Amino acid sequence: MMTYSCAGLFSGPGKQGVSRTPSTSASIRAFGSSSRAVASTPLGSLTIRKWTLDNGLSLITVPDAGARSVSYLTMFRVGSRNENASAGETGLAHLFEHLMFAGASAGGRPADFDQQIEEVGGSSNAMTTYDFTSYIDELPPETLDRAIQLEAHRMVNLELGEKRLSTEREVVVQERLGSVEDSVDGTLDEMVWGQAFKAHPYRWPIIGRMTDIKSVTRDRALAFYRRHYAPNHAVIVVAGAFEESAALQAIETAYRGLRADSSEPDAAPVPERAPRSEVRARIQRPVPADRFVMGYPAPGLGDPERAPYDVIDQLLLGGPSSRLHRLLVVERELASSVNGDVAPTRDPGLFCLWIQMTRGHEAGRAEELIVREMERLATESVDAGELTAAKNRLETEFWSELGSSRGRAEALGHFEVTTGDYQNLIERSRAYDRVTASDVRRVAGAFLAPGARSVVTASPNNAP
């Protein structure tokens, strides 16, 4: 998997208070000499705890006696934002999503990671985003120790020969052909971000530019791996059926000998609100009618304005009764579908709306109506019933997506890496409850009504 997935956000047995200080039993607090508990958060009948090892590794645990499996997530604070595009290094973060499944040499022989996980009845997957790269293993509880050993080993002992690099590089080339060059949506997505941002790394694609993918060398790949794959750049989340003390001891034993990266941190890119003005492009593709995407400026995942912005997303696109679906699909019959999402990025990103027009209707007409609706949100108060319905849908989606151990692991890791604190995940639900009609009007006025937007339209090949 390459791009953002809206990681699940927990539908557990209740929404409890957040403890900002450690609250752990003495037996767990003293489990090892090279780690310490730094935070504890009640979550219904469950407890989330955060730990750190002396080498900088962060660990979050969420044991659940009612679960049948265990999810083991390793998330590295490296995504496409950490690449050096001026040196032709785009796509390295995503390439490593593939290379890491080569596993690490063991006893002098190469070891395929996927195969070893499957041999114990588990499965593995990975995802690369602008801001992080994550690897998740789904396992029977009794095999957790095996995953811990394998993940710790490949963090610093990746098997990276020329043959493996060549093979995976070609896999990514084919992936880019299928997901971008030969995909209308992939092309539109790349273009809408690429023309919106002028300086920030979000302007280049997560998968990388084709010329950069084809030209990556082993030396360049190794340098990237050694710089970013280290315990102090990683967050591990363990969620599901496991005994916490035993898992903590196994993790400390496996990881405490790994050295932290001691190089100077990269300078963080300056956040960029994009686009600053209206920018647009048009391409021709084999589509039955205009298909276009509009990208509006959006706050990052941890921004205080994110909660009202997410409510606006629900008002506009939250199901068949939402404003834009009702306006464009039901009432005017201009479009066959209207979808969208607010990117869960660390820095300001984009709120993208995807519209498929019906035959005989051009994108410009729908765009006019969307712009008018944005202005309306900024000038007219949302009806109390409509606002409550939007918040209820958002709350239901937010909590229900966290009903699995995997969903909890992914969401906690995402918030820890992207916002700086996993506890912001729990606070986000309360923030939704507090959103008012005036908040909606204010945020719409700041982000949407000014009209700055990135628009890319794909028209039929025979269009004039």
C-alpha cells in the first residue's frame, strides 16, 4: 500500500478521561532496566501505555483480553517528506516499503520476511505516506515473540543486494505505471498536489518520480536506510491478545542492543498553506465525461482547526444527504458521484473533492456550484439539526473504525508520529463534540471561501 489510509479510530467500550502522567503497576514499571513508562491513558476497559527505551525507541501497548490475535505495528518517522528531490531521490521511502520484505540475513543466509511470518500463521503488510512508513504484522498470540525478533532484526540488518534492489525497483516501476501513468485518478491526484505546493515536499509524489525510481543505486538506498531506520526514529504499537509484562521484556531484549541514529536531525520543512491562489490544469483521457478534482487548503491532523474542518467535510460529503451529493447528484443531476477526503498530514495539506460528471455536463458548472456552497458555509449559520447529524456521523465513524486491534494500532501510531502524541487521538473525539455553528462559519471563511484551490480536470479524448 502506498498512500494514506484513514487508519481506524476505535469503537471501544467507552470514552474515558486521559491521564497525562504514568499510571502503571509496580510489576510492569520495573520490567527492565533500559526502559521506562512515560504515559498512561484509560480507554474504556482498556489501558494504553507508552514506554521509551534508552536508545530512543517508543513503544505503545494496548492489551485486550477479549481479542483473539495480536497486531504488531512498527512505524518509522520517515516518508516522502524526508527525501531530497533536488538530488533526484524521490520514491526512496516507498521503495523501502518493498525492500524491507526481503528480510534480514540470518545465520549467513537471506531470509524472506513474509514467508517467516506466514510460517507461524500470521500476515504482514506495509504503507508509505508523506509523513511515515509503517509495517504491521497480524499474528496468533503465541507467535508474538517471533515477530518481535524478526522486526528487530530487519530494523538494522536488512538484506540489500544488487539483485534484490533491481527486482524491487522494477516492481515499483510497474506499480507507478499502473497506479499513475495508466490511471486517471492517479494522474489527477499527483497533479493536484504537485501544482498546489510550491516549496513543501508534499509537492512530489509518494511513489516517486519515474526517473528517480529507475536511477536509484544501492549506495543511495543504503544511505537512506542507515539514516532513517533506527530505534530512535521508530514507534512500535502492540495491540490485542498479549501478556503485557512478557511482551515488554521480549521487546526490550530484542531492541535494547540496537544503536540510535546519532546524525544531526534533518531540518523540518517549513509548513506551507497551499494553494495560495487558484491554480488549474486540464488533461485529456479516455473518460466518458469530465472527471475533476479540487484541492482546497486544509489544516494538518494535529491543528486545533482540524475538528471543525472535519465537520465541514461531513456537511459537504458525508453520505447521500450531504450538501454536495444532494446538490450535484440528486437535484441537478450534473454528477454521478461526489467524494472527498481531508488528508491526515502532519503539515497543512489538502481537502480534495472528486467529481465524476454525467455525460453532456462540463466540470465548470459543478465547480461554480461548489464554490458557491463554500461561500455559503462561511456566511450562513448551519442549522442545528444538520450540524448535530454531521457530528454524529463523524463520531460514529471515528469510534467504530477502532473496533479492531489493528485499527487501534494504526491510529495510535499515526497520531503519535503525525501529531507528536498518541493522546491527541482521544482528545479529537471531544473536540468534535465542542464544534459549534460559529466554528464552522469561521473555519470555512478562513480556508474555503477565499477561493484558493488547485483544480485538475480530465476531459474525454474527443473534447474540444
